[in-house]
Amino acid sequence: MFPMVDGLQNYGQQAVQAARYIGQGFMVTPDHMNRLPTTVQYPYEKLIPSERFRGRIHSESDKCIAREVCVRVCPINPPVVDWELGKSVRKKQLKSYSIDFGVCIFRGNCVEYCPTNCLSMTEEYELSAYDRHELNHDQTAPGRLPVSVVRDPTIQPIPSLVYLSKGFTEGHPSSRSVTNSTN
């Protein structure tokens, strides 16, 4: 008879402990229910990348002296430098420079160690493609940086969600109209 009482007492303690855990979970729920959605309407609104963001690597081929430092310092060797020896000037001349962004890990060693600063990281983060061979960029728009998210007139830039001011955290206008219509 005593083992049965001990079993019931143990069962009761476990039920109370489970009820506490459920109560703790429910205490978190009201805090999340008071928050409004912070959905970014992606093609029309874009987050502004941070100052040290490592996006697509931009190369200015007219500055390159084909030392191939970028290839040596890259841990996975995606840059491919093709050069020819200029007989008149007796120096290497760059024929083509290409990076496969399907393999690149955006570490930035190539940019850091480039002796002529012909490589730079941009804030471009839209590097998706249907075919992986489209991610191999060889001298894409040499000498021209992509349009900044802040300067693009078709896009509403939004600062990162971590540092949003009070006005940005009120939610998207369409979500506010839905919540107001239900009240």
C-alpha cells in the first residue's frame, strides 16, 4: 500500500512541476503578443547593410598588376587571374579576372592583401541565380560599383532591425490597417 501512495505523491509532484513549466511558457506569450510584425517587404524595401558588411567583390581591372596575391591568400582559391607578359613594358598585364561567387566565402583576404587596392567589398548581397555558372563573375562592369541601396530611388532603405527607431517598430502599414480594422 505504501508504494502506491509514494507513486501517487511522485505523480502529483511531477504534475505540479509540469504545470510550472507550462506557466513559465505562458508568461513569455503575452510579451510576444504585444509586438507588431517587423516584416520587410523585400523587393521594395531593403535593409541597409552594416558598415563592415562583406558583399560581392568588385574588381577594377585597370589597376590590377596581376601579382596573384588574391589567389594565394584565399583559403578556397576562387579568384582566377589570367595574364600575359607585355613584351614592350616587360610587365604582367591582366587579361581577365574572375571570381566564382558560388564558392566564395566572402572572407575578404583578397581585398585586404591586394597591393594596388583594385579589389573592394560592395554592399551587394543579392547573389542568387538559377544556374550556378551564372555566379562566376568575370570583370562584371569593370570600373563601376553597383548602385547603393541608399541611393536607389526604387527602393525604400530600412536600417537593420536591431537598431530600429520607435517609428519603424510599429509594423508595416498594411499590417496596421488589418489590425485597426479588427478593433
